[in-house]
Amino acid sequence: MSLKNDIDMVKEELNSEEKFFEKAVVTEKFVKKYKKIIIGSVIGVAFFVAGDIAYNISQANRIDSANEALLELQENANNEATLARLNSLSPALHDVWLYSQAVVSGDMQTLGNLESSKAQLISDLASYEVAQQTKNLTKLEDYASKQDAIYGDLAQIQSAIILMSINKIDEAHEKLSMINIQSPLSKVAKALMHYGIK
């Protein structure tokens, strides 16, 4: 019995070794057949990873440089070279800086220029500032009619106040009634509709 068990065990070992060598040969054929594709893929992945790392480092350096330029501008707001450097590093941050300075100083020309800013937030805020500073009814209405206007309801209220001041009460009430009941300014609109008649 023992001899038979030993022979069976040797057969099993030979079968498993045969299967192992068979798989090794198949793998070797596969690698030889697709060697160039595999090497190309590995090199491509390596280049992609290296490029991504380089891009992220470059972006981080740009952000750091833009922040340094902004800090320099906070110390000396009249430094044109630093302002130009900030514009080249981060046009959006440049527009934010110009907007903040224009609002503080009441610079309507700069605010007017920023209405066409590529930074959508700055463009929106500058449009509102120009409309409300000039008390231009048409500009306020145009601003309020924009779908995503940040201060749309406030522009509606300001339009209504201007209309009330020139005795166009019905038009003012129409503007106030356009303010959504869920708006934080809905109570102001109701108060103006109720008490705003002079």
C-alpha cells in the first residue's frame, strides 16, 4: 500500500510541476508576443505620473507666487510691477484685488472695466456696484433680470425705491412683488409695499 501511495504522490507532484511549467511557457509566450505593448504602457504610465506630479508642483508654485504678490500689494497698493505680476500669475486674483480697491475708493471706471471680467463672481459684483452706485434704473433692472445675479433681490428693492422716489408707485410695487417669499429680503419688500407710499 505504501508503495502505491508513494507512486500516486509522485504522479501528483509531476502533474503539478507540469502544470506550473505549462503556465510559465504560456506566460512567457504572452510576454514575448506583447512585450512592446507592455513596455510602452509602463513607460506611458510613468510619463503620465511624472507629468501630473510636475503639473501639480508648477500649480502650487504659481499659487504661492500669486499669494506673495498679493501680500506685496497689501503693503504697497501702488506697485504696478507687482500688480502686473499678479495678473500674469492669477488673472482671477488680480481682478479680486482690483475690485476690492475700486469698491473702497469708489473707482467707477475700474468697476466698469471689471464688468467684463472672466471671473464670473467679480463680473457679477462689479455689475451690481456700477448699477447701484450710479443709481441707474436700467442697469439695476438689467442686473436683477440676470438668472444667477448674487444681489438680484437687492437690485429689485433699489429699483423700487428709485421708482417710489419719482412717484411711480405701481411700478415699484410690481418690482417688489417679484421678490421671492423665501428671499431674506422678502420682509423688506413687504414693508416697502406697505409703508413705502409717500
